[in-house]
Amino acid sequence: MRFSAKVMLLGDIGVGKTSLARRLVFGKFDAGYKTTIGVDILTHELKLVGRPEDIYAKLLLWDTDGDFGQHIFTSIYIAGASGALVVADSSRPATIDKMYALAAAFADAMPGRPVLGLINKSDIARPDLADHDRLGLPEDQVMITSAKSGDNVAAAFQGIAETIYRRG
């Protein structure tokens, strides 16, 4: 069985949304930072794990411009989203607060669709989440990642695909 899912990559400018998507799709990290303008779309197919039958998810990754902020929820880009990965930069605490706010806004705009917070750039700094208001995002829906080293990147995309399938 195969299914397709549109997964939004949301977050502030420079948090590593494109780097995470490119690490997953191409298996490499490119240190040359290029700002996304509008939306870039990448695709990636993965097999769901721990199932008696073969189930494949084709993820349509919508890598959004960090300038959208809360306005993304009034744009056509969000239509048809199956879930979202909301990204923050572990070395910039303000982006973690924004991650929680965007995750809460996605949950309000797209009820019942999964959202996972990714705190990226763990190779630079380990985040202290104690001083951040989670705005309803449970601790088990936040992962620490590094697009540079690849830590937890595949697991994050695998996790959102599994959750989309279970809720579908």
C-alpha cells in the first residue's frame, strides 16, 4: 500500500528547514545558506516500520519561507496539509518560542493533523527548554535534531509519516 502526505516545514528564518529536508532527501548537508523564497517542494518516499504489510509514504515536503510567520495559516500554501514539522534553532531561544507558537497555530488551523516540533542545530548548542512556554505541545512531540550530523532527521520524518498514517 502507498499513500501521499503533504508535510509543511514551518519555522523562523535560518532555523534549518531546508537543511533538514535536503539531509533527508539527498543524504547530505550543504553549509551554503540560501534563503527559501516562497515555498520549495521536495518529495521523499519511506517505508513505515513495524507493520505486517508493506506500507510506503510519499512525503511531499513543503519547505516554507521563514518570513511567513503566522500569515502562513491564511495562505493557500497550508491547504491540504497532512501534518507539520515546526523547526527552531537550538542556539537561538527566540526561535524556540516561535516554534511553540507556530505549532499551536497549526493545531488550531488544522485540527486533528499531527505537528512535531524540531529543535535543530544540536551540533551547535543543546537547548534548555525549561524557560519556554510549550503552548500545549507535549514533550513527546518535540525532537532534538541536527541537519549537519543527521541526528534524528530520518526519525523525525519517519515519526510524522507514522502519525499521519495512524490518524488517516
